[in-house]
Amino acid sequence: MSRKVVTFGEIMLRLTPPEYKRIVQADSFEVIYGGGEANVAVTLANFGLDSYYVTKLPQNPIGQAALNALRRYGVKTDYIARGGERLGIYFCENGASQRPSLVVYDRAHSAIAEASPQDFDWEQIFQGADWFHITGITPALSPGVAEISLQAVQAAKAQGVKVSCDLNYRAKLWSRERAGEVMSQLMQHVDVCIANEEDAEMVFGIKSGSDITAGSINVEGFRVVAQQLMDRFGLELVGSHLRISRSASHNGWLVVLYDGKEFVQSTQYDIQIVDRVGGGDAFAGALIYALLNKMSLQEAAEFGAAASCLKQTIPGDFNHVTVAEVEALARGDRSGRVKR
């Protein structure tokens, strides 16, 4: 029997200059649709789950194009509200070598940012649901969406739905103080938290001892971060992808998981980056899939690391891989040989 998973957030129009050009050089942009929870929804649909995405989209051709992008990959859009004035936009300049990627947002007053609680019937949305996923990006959109996000996690828990949250702190959307205040309320209703070393520090002041600017990752330090998050919010599991950024084009990548007793670390991958956007979301989707399928903690870490590694070899926000492809990499097939 297929599992029903619900995600809630903002899908945006992404405009990217071709061929690693800078925005100031560009005379054309590639059109891509994506966003944290939408990326997770696509991953889960690719993996064969009943994946529902909830948002609000303008009733215009751009909103329809975003809706079509989700439907194209099997995401169910039954609960998407329509209305508002615009779809949020972000410009993404892909980095290379020592030049980092750059994101410029144009998302103020988007349809979802100005949504009202009446746009979503959470009791209906969560009927028959097994899992709900949200990120810290969504409540950062506006005070109104922060309130809707809290209502969503409360309704999910009231109906016995597992809840996961990726902290995903965005300094361009809100302050550390506001993030800590809002996310502390929301996290009271979360079972599984995804929090990398930077997010835990920025939102809750919890430090791992890593120096992400220098590309230094303290893997064991994450156990301390995870334990503090568990103690504060009564979580069942804390997970993180850890990025060792040697340059914009060359990253190390691994996953760690902690359930209060067992601390596991995945295989570390050496990635030549094609598009890093959505890597964390690919991990979140893969982790949800692994947990719903009762994988062991080590198996879940390996599955999540392999899925998110593969995502970063694919242009765009969405992770277009299958369970079989992820399992093959997790088993050690890293040759990259042509499949015939």
C-alpha cells in the first residue's frame, strides 16, 4: 500500500544564466521551477509514494506553469489554493571553482506569502496521511504564513501524522531572533529534525565546532548538536547532510543521523558539482522514504547520502532519480559507467 506524504511551502520561478554566466552578463535565463518542500515532493513522487504538495499559486499562466511542473513528475496538487498576485522569483547564478553561487530573491508579496488560514483545510489535507514535511523557509515568508505553518504542524500531530522539519535558515528572509522565536514554537510538534551545523547555530545558538568557511567539518560535534535539539524539543531523530566545500565545483558530502542512542555516519562522497541547489531537499525526501520503509539507521543514512549526492549531478532543483539508482550507488557502484 502506498504511503501518503504531504509537504507545504513555496514553489518559485528560478531564473538561471546559461553556461555559468554571471547575472550581469546574461541576455537570457533558463526557466526552472523549484523550492524546498516542492523538491521533497518530487523526490517522493519519483520514489513511488503518494506525494501531495500544498501551496498557493496565482491564477495566471505563470502559476499554472509551476503547477504543471509538479504534475509532470507525479506530484499530486489537489490541495493547492489559487489566488494572489504573483509567483515568487529567484535568480540563481551558478558558481564555479572559487566563485560561489549567488541567489537574488524577488519573492515579496507572492501568493503564498499573502495566504490566509482559510486557504487550507488541514483536517481534510491530512486524512489518510502518514507524513508531513515543512522547512524553516516557509514560516519565514510572512507572519501570516508563520501562523499557518504552526496550524499545519498542530493539525498533523492531532491526526497522528509524523512531522519532519528542515530548519533551512535563510538570513535574507528573517533575523536569527525572529527565526528562533517562531521555530521554537513549531518544533514542539516535530518528530524528525533536519539541521545542518550552520542552521542549528543560526536558529537556536547550538554550535558544532565546524568551520564551514574553511571547509572543516566536525562530524562528532554533530552528536552534541543533535542531543541538544532532542533535549530541547523531545525529537525522535535528528539528521544532517554535511558539506565539505573545497570549492564551488568540488564538494565532499556525507550524512549523519542520531536517534538518542545510535549515531551513524554515511559513506563520504566526492562530488563534482553540476547544480548544488536542492541537495539538502533530496536528502530530506530520501530520509522520509527510508524511515517510512523501516530501514535501519545506517541504511537510512546511506540511502539519504546517495540520493542527495546524485541530485547534485543534475541541473535544476528537482532530483530526477529512482530508488534503484539510489540503491545502486549506496551499494558502492560509483563507476559512472554507461548503463546499456
